[in-house]
Amino acid sequence: MTQLTFRDTRDYVAIDVDKGIDHRTGKLVHADAEAPEGYERLAKCKFCKHYQAEDASNGCCTAAAPAFAAYGDMIAITCEDFTAVH
């Protein structure tokens, strides 16, 4: 598995676009900083087999018919069709 950034982990809570809180340590961290090994990946569209990227940040979800617009960083915790890509 590739190294995750904090913004892609379940233990990160955003304060603003650039920084947030690491729930494991309680410390302020940059969103794009690499998270230490062992952090769990957050369910996001870009990590789903149904997501087809159209460019760097936008794409579509093919889990439903018709397919609909989605963006890679959309959180998919409540999506019933989310299927993780490893």
C-alpha cells in the first residue's frame, strides 16, 4: 500500500484546507504531510473500484445507473456501494 497523507486517514479532522488534528496524538498536522505507518485509510471515492477519474480531481461513479459526477476526495463512509481498491 502507498504511504497515506493525513487527509486520507480516519484519524485526521480538518480545521481548514491546510491543517487539522491528528486524533492519535492530539497534535496539529499539515493535511498533506505523510501519516505514520499503521494509520487506517479513510473511505473516499478515489479509493473505490467504482470511481473512474476524468482528471486530477474529478470523475464519475459507475456504481449506479446512470453514472454520476463524483470527485476523488469525496468521503464515502456512508456509501453502500463503496468497494475498496487495495
